[in-house]
Amino acid sequence: MFQLLELFLILVSVLILFLAIYVIKHHNIWDSILGMSLSATLIVLGIVLYAAFTDSTMFIDIAITFGLLGFVGTLFTAVFIYTRGDI
């Protein structure tokens, strides 16, 4: 069981690295917003996997809070850019 969790943690880390490369290469503002949202989702997934790996419920609360902050940040950034134009 623990080998599978370690494998998933490594996979999530590699996906975050590929996502960072994608955001750096694409200069469209909407791609950056999508990358920010997806990175928040992958970080939440990593925190939840780490919580399962260490058998700690405290990290689940942190993951929920981080997920909500990522959602609200993405939403406010998209609305700001949509209403006021490009940054």
C-alpha cells in the first residue's frame, strides 16, 4: 500500500513540474489562469496523498482550505481580467 502512495506522490510531483513548464512556455493569460487552477488542484491532491501516507487527518483540513483558496483566487483573477482587460 505504501509503495503505491509513494508512486502517486512522485507522479503528482512530476505532473506539477510539467505544468510549470507549460505555464512558462505559454504566454496567454488564460493559460496562466488554467495553470494556476490546475497547480492548486495537484497540490491539494499531493497533500491528501501525504495525509493518507502519514495517516494524519490534520492535512485533510489544510487541503480543503488550500483548495478553497485556489478556487477563489482563480475565480477572482478571471473576473478581474474579464472585466478590466488584460493585465
